[in-house]
Amino acid sequence: MQNMSETRRKINEFYERSGKYAPDAYEFVTGAVIEQVNRLDPPRHLSALEVLQGLKKQLADEFGILTALILESWNIQSASDIGEIVFDLINLQILSASAEDKRSDFDVEFKLVDQPRRRRKKRLDLEIPEID
């Protein structure tokens, strides 16, 4: 496994060539996937859906209500963008894939951010006194 400075160097060089997504996005996805795999006993390959679900949870845990803004600043709008990042990381030999993995596995409807529920305002029937 590469150290993080080597990973960051590869990501930065790739970003200079491609300009696709923010380097922080690549680094976040790398860390999230590695953390997910390491939590499994025994560690194993993750499906695209597992990657998306784990990433969504980690984004919410780390960024909370700012998640949508963070994703926007990284130029990520959909699960397909996550797939693009994952396969860029595979091509950079930072992550690995099985023979069955396809980039199109990430072309699914998946909300990376849950919209916060709006609180319904209680209507208070109060009599407002007049002030003279």
C-alpha cells in the first residue's frame, strides 16, 4: 500500500493533466474506500453500491449539513461522478478492482446527500395584545 504523500502526489499530477475533480475529492474517496474495506472482517472487495453507501455515510459524518456544498466545490453531482473518481483511482493504481467491476456500475440513481427535513412551523393561535 502506498503512503498518503505518494497518493497525494499521484492525485495532484493527475489533476494537473485532467482538471476533472478537486484533488481533495480523490483523496476523500480513497480514504473512505480504504476505511470501509478495513472495517470488514475479513477485508474484501466492495460493490459500487457499498462504496456509495459508505461514502454517503462518511460524508455526512465528516461534513454534516455542509456536505452538498463540499460536493459542489469538488464538482461532484452524482453517483456517476463517484464512479469516475473510483476508476481514475484504479487507473492510477491507488485503488484496485475485480475483473467484474465496471465503470457503469456507478451509473445509478443514488442520493449522495439527503435533504434535511423541513420542520413544520406550529401555528400558534395567540391573541396579540394591542399596544397603544
